[in-house]
Amino acid sequence: MALHPSSTPLNWIHDVFMSFHGADVHTTFLSHVLKEFKRRGIDTFIDNNIERSKSIGPKLIEGIRGSRVATALLSKNYASFTWCLNELVEIAVCRREFGQTVMPVFYDVDPSDVKKQAGEFGEVFENTCNGKTEEDTRRWREALAEVATIAGAHSRNWCSEAEMIEKIADDVSNVLNDSVPSKYFESLIGIGAHMEKMRSLLSLECDEVRMAHGIHHIYKVDYPIDEEALQIFCTYAFGQNSPKDGFEELAVEVTNLSGKLPLGLRILEDFLGKTFEDLSHGLGILAERSLISLDFFIDAREICRVLKIETKGSESLVGMDLDLSEINKEFNISKKTFKRMCSLQFLRFYTRSDDNGDGRLHSPQNLKYLSPELRLLHWDYFPATCLPSTFVTEFLVELNLRNSKLTKLWEGVQPLQNLKCVDLSHSSDLKELPDLSTATNLVSLDLSYCTSLVELHSSVGNATNLSELNIEDCSNLAEIPFSVENIPNLKIFLAGCSSLVKLPSWIWNITSLNTFNLQNFSSCVQSPLKVE
């Protein structure tokens, strides 16, 4: 018996495929084997109802490939029939390529004779090969030699045929129990560990009698471990047992929000792809049923109501998503609004590309109460000139403050290990960037149309994962720091940087350098190229 790793996953339809020469074993040995298999509930595929020919057809190939175990009953006349030999060739292929378990049974024939095609078995085989192609003969020899080397049951080693059959059935049952067929348990995440624990308690390998002494305790069902909870959510959300690329962190976040409660994980998936109204309604239902205890507001009227109220806020609020174009009139945000939102992780106030949202949302200059849990801060037309000194960046992944009033972001060095995207484009008052030495995972930095920006902080070179730096139309930018040379796969957008006085020599070696017109760099006093 041998089990090999599967190179191509199969959906097992049957438990066992039986390959045999009927005249040798059908009326005696085979009938007893099938009876024992049936008694144990083992589903067996037999080719009795398939019309036989020189080659095996699609139905038979499907039967072989769809069986978890293939049992070859090798008898003296097994090799007299090309049908049996072709079955064995396909079985050998399934063993090598798909991880099928092959269990040979040597019935009144020596395994070495099968392997070498010798003795009486060899004579029968040679007669069958007469008139056949060399290719067919080669394939048959290789299949016989391969299967004969697999440890299996040998009838000459057993005094009792009944005991031999019981041992064969035991071996098949063990393989089936260990494999946990996906057709039965594909949606039962974590069942393998429970089955293993149950198997150890049952001690199936022990022949002693087991007795039930009664029930003394109520079993406590534990929550799934982190890996199993994530797999449950991904199975329903993505149709696979792991997150899709780009959704790893979000999937973990959603799993944690559900408290790893399986029903909560399943219901959260139901709302994927639904409209905002459906999603808002569904999250409300989950909160009412205590499946989750957090809120995510996407309704403009509800968000405006929360932003105005100073009392009795929402500590359970994790997200707000507001299209500023849906606000019909100007209104002021309360000074203490964000103080209550200590769990806020996603804050997005945005405008469409064809809409100007400036002036609709008035907030106090001092935003010191922004949540320390923020992952996303997207605020178009951000009204403050600087983020507060109390602003926590530890968990921040995306910072998007387009068209802001900022003159600078913050003071000093902040922990930015999770920061991946920064968009400060069209912030015309921005004069400087902060120290970004801790932003080692930064991927995108957009500073386009920051017309007051004079220089880039040299620490930007620490962002070795940076793939895109957009400084288009930064008309007052005087130079690019040499530290940027340390970033290996960087694409730079430079068009319109008319005040650059110095271009580092290495910049001409960047293969992804965006095309620009040298006339835009008439102020350059140091450049490795001559402008003719």
C-alpha cells in the first residue's frame, strides 16, 4: 500500500476500484471481499456493466480516477486480458500523478513473478503480448513492475482466507478514515482535529472491549482557533480557504470583528456584494442579535446627525463613509464628536472627481480627539493646517488628504510601519514633508500639484518598498534627495517640476522614469545631460 502527494486535487466519487480477472476470483474470493466491503459501508466501483473491448473507455477511466483506493487482484490469468492490463496502467498513472492509494492482492501468484513477468504468470503475459505493439508491451511491463513492488496481501501467507479478507477491509477502512473525503467534510472547518481526538479516545487499534459508563459532564464547545475562524470566513467570502491577494489584512480584521463566532462569520459573508442599503441593514441585524457589537455608518443623514451631536456618542462605531456631494448644506462638526469614537478605524469623507466638496463640512481646527485605532483616514478638503500632536499613526495603513489646507502633516517622527499609501495631492499650501524614516512599507506617495512644496525629506529613501512617487507640477520643488537612489523599483512622475535646480545623476538610470519635457527644467543648473 502506498500513498503519494497529489499533484492535481481530485474529487473522490467512489471508495474503491476493483481490477480483477473474473474467471480466477469472481465466484469465490472476490464475492467474499465485496460482501465485507458492503458490510462496512465501503462504496466499490466494479466494471461488470461496462462493455469490454481492447481499450478502456471514458466511463472506466472516470471510475478509476474517481476512486480513493484502487485494489488490483493479481491472479495467474490476470495478464491474459488486455483490458485488465490497461486498467493497471491507468491505476499506476493515478498513483503517481493524483496520489491514489494502490493496494495489490496477490491471489495464488508470487509477487516476484508479477514484477518480472516470470513463471506461469509470465507465460500468460507473453502470450497476450504476441501481436501487440512494443509501446503497449512496455506500458504493461512498467505497470506490473510498479504495482508488484507495493506491499500488499499475499494469499500464500494466510492460512485463513476469511482473515485475509478482513485484513484487506481493515487496510481500506484505515485509508478512507485518514483521508477525510472532501465530498463529506469540505465545509466542516477544523473537523480533522476533532476526528483525530475522537480516534485516540476510541483506540480503534485495540481489541479490548470498550464500555460506556454514563454521562457526567456537559461538553463545552469552544470557539474556533484563529486559523480556523479565518478559513471559515474565506471559504464563504472567497470560495477558498485563504484570503485572495490584497485582502489578507481585511479578512483577518473581519474575522476578529465577528468574535470568531461561526454564525457571525457566515452572515458577514452574505452581505458581500450587496448594496450599501443592504449592508447597513444587515450590520444592524447583526448588532441586534449580538453577533457583532460594532457599527459602520454609510448613510449621509445618519453620519451628519452623529457629527453634530455632542452627547451620548457611539463608542462602538468603527467606520464612517460619507460622500460630501450628498450634503445639501453646510454644517459644523462638534468639537467633541470624535472624542466619543474611540473605536473608529475607517474614516472616509470623499468627493467625486466632478464635484467640489470644499466648504460643506466645517470642523474645528483642533482635531485632537481623532481615534487612536484609525487604519484609514481619507478626508478630501481636510480643513486643518496640521494633524494634531495627539494623532496616533501606529495602525494607519492609508492616509488620503487631497485638496487639504495642510501646511505640514505632523511634528517629529511617528511610528509608520503599517503605512502603505499617502495621497496629499492638490494640497497647495503644503510646504514640507515630515520624517518618514519609519515608513518602510510605504508603496505609494502622491504629492502632485503641491505647489508650495520646496523639498522632500531625505528619509523618503528609507521607504525601500516605494513603487510610485508622484511629484508632478510641484512647481516650487528645488531638488530630489539623493537617498531616493536606495529605492530599487521606483517609478517617478516629474512633469511640471519647473523649479528643480539639481537632478541627481542616478535618476537617468531609472528604467521606469516617466517621460517628461526637458523644457520644463530650464532652471536646472546641474544636470548630467546637455540641452541642445
